[in-house]
Amino acid sequence: MKALVALILLVQLPIHKAVPAAPPAPLGCDDPESVAAAEAAVNYINGHSHHGYKFALNRIEDIRVVPQGPNNDIIFLELDLLETKCPILSPTPLANCTVRSFAEHAVEGDCDVKLQKVDGTLSVLASKCHSHADSSEDILKVCPDCPLLASLNNTEVLGMVSAALNDYNSKTTDSYLRLLEIGRAKIQYHPVHTVVAEFAVGATNCSAEEAKANVGACQLLPKDQSNFGFCTAVMVKRPSQDLQVDCQLYGHQVPAPPIPLLSQDTSAGLVPSAVGFTNHNLGLSHNNPVASESSSSEILRSMLSAKSVTKRAVAQHDKVPRPVGFVPLPPPCPGKIRHFDI
């Protein structure tokens, strides 16, 4: 009888089901973890870009974290970047690079990046970027007299760069410099007709004096001796002609950034492959060769999926009745603008 009573009491005891742990709150775009991931992504992008200028973080547009296991997450980022004044070849740390002002005809980069975080260590699996210069209309509204970016295959720009590099090589006693690429150019017609250009150069195995005899024999220095640099030139064409050129060589760097070696030459080193190359277009798509998951197309699909899920969640959240006086918290994304909006 006692055994029967005990069995009845046991059956009547409440059963406590295990409550699954609540998922972690989603990261906000300005959370320290998000910023750390974005900084790792920007360093990766600059490290794998071989043309134009370094880009700096302007805004984290979105972040999505997909847990893969204990201390193992996949992170998807949408980033807005802005072009700096540091050429990609410059050894200057990104933290010391100045972001180009809006009036200088700013260039924005849009990047989707996939990272993995294992035991607190971040690694980039893949990235896909493109960029665009701000619209001419927006610039002229703020600064009607500011010159706009010129096409890099503009004949006036090409002629000016050729003249500038010839002028520099004719006056130096150091290595003969060869043009690598034109980075930026502007033409202003009023009140003074002026052409401004920025271009990357590389030292050759000839002195400037030796190049006068046989410029075709002058080749860029090998990697173990490479010496890249950057030049700015200003030519006033009217009312009177004047040319000023300033070149800075960075010295040999280890490892030297990969630069496509240009095979043809004119008197200044201008080549057809450099003509028309749009360096202010951050056209970058890169996969980490050591990563097992590294598809750029997968990044885009995953980011689009994340966007649609987020939009549905926001739409459902907006339908929830709110008490009088309710003040909603600011959305976790997009994050703050660090410089200016384009």
C-alpha cells in the first residue's frame, strides 16, 4: 500500500522541462566586437588592393553573426569606406592617412566581407568591393568652383603626366622613374587653366643620365630592391605656362606590394595599359586561399538573405502594440558615420 501511495505521489510531481538558453543579443553596428571585425576587414581590403589609394572605414552598414560551434562564428559585414590621400603603395599606417574631403570629389567604397572568428581570432574569408565617386551635382552644390575628377584617359591629363615625369627625370641625378599608374586628375578652366595629377612611379635599374642613351633598356627594379613612390604635379597652361612636380620615393619595403610590370614605354613611361585605368574604382573581389569557405558569390547571397530576414523582423516588430510613452531604442544598424555621408 505504501509503495502504491509513493508511486501516485511521484506521478503527480511537476515535471520541469529544461529551458533552452536564449540566443545572444544581435551585435549592433557600433559594438566593440563589430568595430574590431570591421577594422580587420578594412586592413585586409587595403592589403589586397594593388591600385589607387587606401580606404578608411566610414560606417558599418550591417553585421550578421552565424554561430558555427563553441567559440566559432561566421561574420558577415556590410561596410562603407572612404578614399584617403595615402596611395596603396605608401608605407604610412592607415591611422595616419587623411580621408579626402567632400570638396575634393570624394570616393566611396561599398564592401561585403565574410570573416571567421575562432577563439577570439578574426580572419577574413572573402571580400567583394566596388566604389564610385560622388556625383558632380552634389559637389557643385557645395562648392560651385571646385574642379571635378577628370577621366584618366583624357588627352590633356596624359600629356601633362608625360611632361611632368620627363621634367622630373631631366633634373634628378638618381634613378630614372617609370610611370606605374595615374591615380587622380583634375582640370580647372576658370579663372586659370590648370591640370593637376597624382601618379605612382617605380625606380628603374638606370640612372636618369643612363636613360638618355637607351630608355628602353631601363626596367623596374626586382622585388628584392624595389623602390616605389608617388608624384603630384600641377601645370598652369594659361595665362602663362608653369609646371611643378614633386615626387617622393618610399624606399624598399618587405614584402613589396605586387605591382603589374608595364611592358611598353614612351619617353615618360606612359603605356596603353595605364591609359584609362580608373584607379578610384575599388574593384576588388578576393578570396582567402587558406580558407575553406571563401566564395564571394556566397557572401552576396548570404548578405541579401540576412537583409530580407532583418526587414521581416523589423516589420513584425512594428506591428507589436506599444504602451503610451514608449520610446524605441535606436536601431543597432546602420552604425554611426565617422566622416561624412555621400
